[in-house]
Amino acid sequence: MKRERKINVSENTEERKSLIRSYLPLVLATAAALLLSLEYWLQQAGYQGLCPTAGCAVVGTYVKYGEIAFIGMGAAFFWVLAGLLFLSRRLDKGWLWMLVAVVLTAGLAFDGGILGFQHFGIKETCILCYAVGLALFLILFAYGWMRRSLAAVVMGVAVWSAAFASQAMFVFPEKTPDLRETVLTSWRASEQPGPQLYYFFSLHCPFCTHVLSSLAAHPPQGGEWHLVPLDTQPADQRKLAAFLDHPLVATNPFQAILDVEREPASDMEIQPQAVAAANNGGAFLRNSGYRGVPLLIVQETPTRRVTLQGRDPILNYLLEKRLIPFRLFF
């Protein structure tokens, strides 16, 4: 009698395990579909989404058809996967189970590529995207457990890993730095409020030197000036390091640049600040569509920005706005 009871208990346990095993992939796929459907509705209705980090918003800006459409596609994918799992469990047809495996593997490949792009390309983290990846892996493991197929799990992991790692092979477009990240040094011409002026220059540009000569001879009377170099060669970087150590940098930085420009490169150690400013300045110009220097970007107000390219447009603007008293003519 006891032996029969033990057999019955064992059979009941196996039945419960079998029931859980058969329903688990469907439950997980349905939960993922509901989660993404909720996120889709929240964003469509104008509410705050489920993703708690700013990375989600940043990643959304890289989506060709918009973040909401991307989320809608994800929700549709999980609803299709859930429907296939439901039909496969009810009908138990070999071709249906194969179709589930194909769809799930395709989803893993797509997710691996997306997460690889985030990790290696734009270096941003979208928590919602990682949650979707986790859901896919849980469904994969549950599917392998249900079908008693280690091969399916190994194949899914391999496909996701290959798609993820493939993104490391590409050189992605630079992330455009904020204008404030391009600055080597700043100088305030007056204590009065004024515009923010970002001057992009090269030590090898004669027209840049003309503008600097005019500013050095007739220092600006207003605005806060931000100097952005574009020179990345080691000799030029040592000149920029000498500029940062120049005695005039706090009173007349334009003359300080002219002084170090004329002198041979010193043996000074290259400064990380100068390297970062030159690299960020170059990236900003390339990604913003500007093709040459001298370039002056004037933030007149929080909502109004003026861009001037070339020696004469820059000096004439400064004279017209009475930011300089006089200008030199060349």
C-alpha cells in the first residue's frame, strides 16, 4: 500500500513537472508580449515608459522608424511566438515545433545584433532592451527543457553570441560631443552677461592666425570666449600644452596662442585636456557638417545660435556686434 502511494506521489510530481514544462515557454512569451504591449501603450498615450534610465531615450534616437514602432514590433514578435507555442502544444506537430525554433532563433539573432550595437557602437544601455534579451533566453531555456533538446539551446546561444560579437568588428560613426566638451580653455571678456563664443582654429591655418591677431591686438570687450583647437599631431599637442602654461592665457589667450604658434614645439608633456579638446572638436565639426576653419559659433541666447565661417565674416560680425572695438585688415 505504501509502495503504491509512493508511486502515485511520484507520478503526480512528474505530471506537475510535465505540465509546468509544457506551459512555461508559452507563459514566458505571453508575459514578454504583455510587458512590451504595456510599454507601447504608455508611450502612445504620452506617459512615462517602463525603462528607468536615460539610455533608453538615447537608444531610441537611433531607431530608423522611431522608438514606438520598434517597441510595437517587439510586442508583435512575442505575440506571434506565444501563438505558435500555443498551437504547437495543442496540435503537437513536428513542423510547428520546428517553426517555433526558427522564429525564436531569429529573435535571438536580432536581439544579439541590437545589444551588440548598443555595447560596441553607441555605448549606451537600454534596460528594456536587456530585459527583452533576458526574456528570449528564458524562453529558449524553457523550450529546450520542454523539448528535451540541448542542441536547441546551444544553437540559440551560439546565434545570439555571434550576432552580438559581430558588432565589435565595425567602426561606428562618432558620437557628436556636446559643444561644451570641445573647449580647451575659456576666457571671460567682461563681467557683464554676454554671448558664448566658441572659436575653432588650427595652428596651421593662416586665416585662423589673422583672426587671432586681430583679437590679440584689440581684445574683445564682451562675451565669454571658448577656444577649440583641432590639432592632434604630437608636436602641435606639445604647443597646446605650452599654451596652457603661458602667462598670458588668463589675460589675453589670443596672444598666448600666437606666441606658442610661432615657437618650435617644446618638450612639454602632452596634456590629456588638450588631446580631449582636439579630438572632440574634430568630431563635432565632422558630425555637424562643417568643413573648415576658422569657425565661430556664437550662442547669443539659449534659443539662438549663429555660425560664422571664414576670417572676414567672423571679424565683421564681431565688429558689427561691438564685441571688438577695431579689426585688422589683411
